Amino acid sequence: MVVAAQALAGQPILILKEGTSRETGRNAQRTNIMVGRAVAEAVRSSLGPKGMDKMLVDSFGDVTITSDGATILKEMDVEHPAAKMMVEVAKAQDDEAGDGTTSAVVIAGELLKYAEELLDQDIHSTVIISGYRKAQEVAKKIIEETAIKVDPEDVETLKKVAETAMASKVVAGTKGFLADIAVQAVKMVEEVRDGKRLVDIDNIKVEKKEGESITETTLVKGIVIDKEIVHQDMPKRVENAKIALLQNPLEIEKTEMDAKIRITTPEQMKAFLDEETKMLKEMVEKIREKGANVVFCQKGIDDIAQHFLAKAGIVAVRRVKKSDMEKLAKATGGKLVTNLDDLTEEDLGYAGLVEERKIGEDYMVFVEDCKNPRSVTILVRGGGKHIVDEAERSIHDAICVTRNVIEDGKIVPGGGAIEIEISKGLREYAETLSGREQLAVKAFADAVEIIPKTLATNAGLDQINKLVELRAEHQKKNMNMGLNLETGKAEDMVKAGIIEPARIKIQALKSATEAAEMILRIDDVIAASKEKTKKPGEGAGEGAPGGMPGGAPPY
């Protein structure tokens, strides 16, 4: 690309490669804002319990049907750098709070829309960013002040939070049933450390199997392994199981150094094989001596070892994933053993029942009735792949919101109530500011109202009427008033059981503000030219016969 600077000889100076495109100033800002808003618009119609689903088809023809904002943006495979920033907003929201991804992206798009209007009034982007930051801090304080404290042991409230998270999903018809399972699972893996309640959701394994219906989804107080028992003669059901968790293979391992064994007679060959068999038999004997009657092995199990295990009445499962081995250790109280010689009775885990069951077309091993399971499994069933996948996403959201309430102990009213309260508080705060930042804070106040507006629009209600109605209620200090989309009226959201974790709202505003700031800071986009992919047969001497310089024949 040619840059305007001139050399002494009057020749233009080449700084950027040929084919590089460059966009500067307001044009760059306008393009990035337009792209950010387009991404927000793509997910906006999926917000809320009356939102629509998106069908996404990837390059391989695989279909995903979902209303989950993070999944939509991940599967969209966007190209523009500004669009990728919006996808990162959804990812950050999903990682931190587990829900509220659509809200975060929609708010970010609205912040960009109002920022563009301010830019058109010759307000500098730095002033807008400063105003947005102040507004976000005030909004956070408003959420913390209006948040309602709840007892983490209040299971009914936890269920209502989980149901609210699933109200917008395909599984909304069974949200009460699934919310009950999600809350039970979270309560089982909850820990108390230094007086703080903590939930590691990685300890909740979600296993999917097509078939039956969503109402056949079950919570297993233990672990379900998607493997089958290795030998047909092994018992298919073991009660009072003592479980050995092995990370080493039950096979004769190859030596690390190269070695040769010279066998010259059949007797020597037989002696060699007998020794191998003897070693494998000793391995199995060590397991039996320690009292284990079930073995889960992370690596392989030799056929001969399988035979001896079956003869000893020991159930074995091989090639179990490392993550599943760790969950088994937490669920059964066993220890992962890397060397068979170190196995002791104290290392064995316990389960009331280990059983192989046929689920759909596959066999799975259930490890149930653990004494104090620190890891559990939710087995999700559904009529088809898309239903099962969406049910899994819904349960993930329900688990995350339940965790948030248990850890923080704070909820806020849903249905757009908290957004109206934030908007009201920010308008009051804006009056205390002088200068152009006041306009940015007011723009932020208008932007957060996109949530109740969108909820009303997606439910087929008049967004202006509903917004005016909600504002009037909040002016009367009715801060819990939001939209109940089942009735189409403004109601007390806490009484209606439409509640959300405070963490989700705080994180959504943080993520949206940071994304808008990043896009507004960009005033120069320099894009390198894309490398052309060479067609087959094109080499160093393009166009020359045989692909060789000067038309030389290929060797």
C-alpha cells in the first residue's frame, strides 16, 4: 500500500505490502460498530422464554438447533475481527457465570448503537468510554444494593432460579423436573472451605443417550461410564463393590530400551509365553488379594489378564478417560494407583452397586450408591440428538445458576426488572455529572433497557407500552416489577418466582461494557492481503510447462 509521505525524489514510500487494505478514522469505527450490532441483532430474537431458536448448519452439514447465545455465536463461525470480539463476550460470560450470554451480547450491541449516535454529535470516543465505565460501576452498585439475600439451603428458591434459566429453552415444558435434578446434583457436590460454600461443576458429569423422553433423565449418585465390561464371563452386577482404580495397564509392557530375545526351539517359545502368562496371573492375584472385586483401568487390559480376572469373579472396565477416573475417585473415595505393587486395601473405593446396563443401543457401567459421593452423574435422555443436546445445554445453565446462588447467596428479580431499576438509577446519577460524560451515562441507561424491550417484542407485546408501564412502577419504588411473559403483564417477579443470580447481571454488564470499549477504541484497521492458495500443478515457475523454471521438464 502507498502511504502519503513522499521521498526527497518525489517518489511515494511503500510501507505496507501490496494488497493490504486500510480503513481509518470514523469509517473504521462505523464499520466495526455496524458489525458488532449485526452480531447482537442475530441473537436478539432468541432472548427470553418466548424467544425463537436458531438452526445452524456447519460446513460438514451437522445441524445444531438452539436458543443458547454462546452456542449460536460459537457455531456461527464469524470472520470479521469485530464480530469475533462479540463472540469472546459470550464466551467470557459463559465461562464466568454460565448463563446470560444472549443478554451480554444484546447489551453490547445496544451500547455500540448509542455510542454511534454520540460520535455523530462529535463527542470523542474517549469521553464515551469514560462515561460507560462510570455507568457500569454505578450499575454494579445498584445490583448489589437491590439484590435479595437468600439462604443457600433454601432448595425451593434454588429450583426457581434454575427454572428461570431453562424457561427460554426447548425443554421449558419439563423445566420443573430438570431443575429438581440440577439442584440435587449441585447440593451433592457442594463443599464448605474456610466458611465459604464452593461448587466445582466439573464434579457433575453429564452423559447423553438418545432414546426414551426427557422425563426419563436421571440423577445417578455416583458415576456412569460409557464403556462395557471387558469379558463376557465377568459378573454384570456387583453389590458392595470394592473398586481398584488403576492408571497402569494390565499388560506386559515393552521395554524402554531396544532388546532382542533369541528363541531357537519350541520349548523356549513355550517358556517365554508361560512366563508372560505367569506375570499377568500375578498381577491379577495382587488385585484379588487386596479384596478388590471391581477394576477400572485407564489403560489396556491384556486378553489373558481378562481371563484370569473373570475366573476370579472380578469385574473390569478398560480405557476409562482420565477425567472419568478422577470423578470415580471422588465418588467412591478410592485412590488412583499408578503402580500395582503400591495397591493397598485403603486405596480401594466403595460403591453399593456396580452394574452394566443397556441404554439405547449401547452398554454403560453404573457405579451407584456411593457413601458420600463428591462427584455425580446426570444421564440425559431425549427423543433425538437435537433434543438431547439442547437438554444438556439447559441443564448446564441450570447447574451454573444454582452454583452462583449457593456461592454468592444473592438473587435479583428477572423479567427486565433489574434493568429498569439500573436505568432509573443511572439517569439520577447522570444529573450529578457535568460535561459530555453525562450524555454517555444516559446512553448507557437507555442501552440496558433493551432487555425488557426485547423480552416484550419476542413475546408479541408492544415494547413502548410495556416499557412505560415498568418505568411508572419503578418510580413508585416497586423495584421488583418486571414482565411476566406468561400473562403479558407487569408483576412482582420475586412473587412470580422469576429470579436470577446477581452474578449473571453484574458479569453481563462488565462483559458488554468491555466489548463496546474495545470496539470504540479502534480507529485504524489494517488488513493484510490474504494469501492465494495455489492450484494443483502450480509451482515455482508458474505458467511454465511441467511447473519448472524456463519450461524444463520435471524429473
